[in-house]
Amino acid sequence: MKTTDAPKWYVRSGHVLGNTMKMIKISALLLLWMPIILVAQKDNQQKLAQTGMKFLAASPDPRAAGLGDAMTALEGGAEMMFYNPAGMANMDGKFSVSFGQMAWIADIKYNLAGAAFKAGNMGTFGVNVMSVDYGEIQATVRADNERGYVDLPNSIHPVAMAVGVSYARALSDRFAIGGSVKRVMQDLGSAATTYDKSISDYVYESYKQTVMAYDFGVLYKTGFKSLQFAFNARNFAKEIKYEEETFQLPLTMRMGLSMDLMDFSSIGKDHNLLLSVDAEHPRDFAEVIKLGTEYSFRNLLSLRAGYAFPSDQQGLTFGGGIQVKRGERKVQADYSYTQFGVFNAVQRIGIKIGL
């Protein structure tokens, strides 16, 4: 049936669908250009130490770290909730689980877990949690002596946690969107404020804060080979106040692109050479460029390297992964090693399971 012979409702619905897809593409391009505009703006003020709850800015996943944290324009499973949730819209299989641990500087330990479920045309739903253990710190209080303080009999054990839910959906074969809502908590412990003679002890005050935070992202497949663009914004939240000082969460905006460079090679499908680049615009630091590359052989063995600049201490990151498939089941183990200047190197391990 020719278009001219089609019923009016059919023609109109076709025009509406076509216009909708055009609007989606235009919106995607506008979102992708937004970070470029932000990066182009010059700010004479130094953007240092302007945010709190910095644990949200860390990259705990070993594959992401191995790629220099350039994850915005990549696709995957449950681990994408910690980077760009739009990247899990087209995940392989129906179910994905991710676990990881990071030995951060100063003996700080991160743990993360995520699970994602693909509900057909309804989209992909996920839940995630990240916890931080800062270790024990000896409690002290100010005193008029040579040291200026005295030790208290107790210790402080600061912790932090973020628990969230995510959703992603592919609106077309090229365009996907995603978002996350998370409850963020940071407990700095209880501090001695004043000495109460009536009880012969100090009065303690708890320093615990919770806040709701939001992430969102888009991913666009250009149609040229495997080239993909993406934009992601993380940690939108209201201001938080400790005592008299207010601060904001580490809001970060990123634009990324990725591509398999083997698209230009005739070697064969057994080899893949992924290149991923992110341009990051954080609230409290200078703009950062993150580069990552990953060589994979038959999707079984992967070797990775990444670098971020400018950076005060973080250097090159190296990593690798092994993937085993049994039918529709897939198990992947990853490791990364990051040089960190005057600090000890940061190491990450992770397991991913796909069904």
C-alpha cells in the first residue's frame, strides 16, 4: 500500500513517530554538547575543596579503572549503574550481577554490589549499593597542654554508604536513556564537644548526614561503525550542612565517546581494540580528560590501560579480565592496578555474572 493510499490516521501516526524520533536525536545532540559548553567556560576561581562526601566520586569497578575511568560511552550490565545507567539499556541477557572491592589510599576500603534485570520492552531495572570503611581513628579532644590535645578511651569508626535504584531503556536501536535515585549516608562518628562535670564525662555529638542524590545519562550510537557518544551527570543533590559550613555533593558532568578500532581492520572478529575517551567537568576540580584502551581476544581475555590528566597523584592504570561462557551464562573476573604517587598503589577486584 502506497503512503498516498494509506488511511489518514496511518499517515499521521507515521509523521508523529518520525517527528518524535527527530526530536529524540536533537535532544541527544544537545545533551552531548552541553558538557563542551561547560568546559569551554573559564572560571577564574579555583575549584578546590568545594564538595563533601567525596567517596561518591571514586571509581570502584576494576574494568572501569583499567580503562582510566572512561566509562561514559560504554555498554554493560549492572556495573554501569555506578557510571552511566543508560549503558545497561542494551545489556546482554536478562540478568546481571556485579560485585567489587577496592583497596583505596590510607587503608580505606570500598565494597560495591549491583543487580540488573532486563524486562523486555519495559526497560532494564537495577539496584545497587556502595559502602566505604575508613578504618578506626583514635578519638581526641582539645586540651591546654604541650600537644594541644588528649586521647580519649574510645575510637571513631567513620563509614559511608550509597543505596540506589536505576532504570534504563532503549528508545530506539540507537538512542538509550537511564537514571538513578540513591540515598547517600555518611557517618563521621561521634565527637566530644564539652565536658560535663555532673557525669564526669564528655558530651558527645553525632555527625551523620543523609541526602537523596540523582544521576542521569544518555547514550547514542552514531551508525558509523561502532562509534558511540554519551553524556552523564552524577550526584545532583541539595546542600548539606555540618555545624556552620554547607557543602554540595561532587556533581560531575561527563561527555564520552568509544569505538572498536578493529572496525578498520580485516584481522577478524577474534580481536577487539576498544578506545574510550571521557571529558569530565567536576564541580570541585579542573576539567579532566580520561583515556582508556582495552584489547580483547575472542571475548575471553582482556588487557587494559588507562590514564587521566591533569592529575595530582593518580598515574597509569593497568588491568585485565577473564571471561568464561557456558551457554547463556557468563562469568567475568577483573583486576586493576593504579599508580598513586606518594600513596600506595590502588588495587581493585571484581566479579560479574550474566544470565
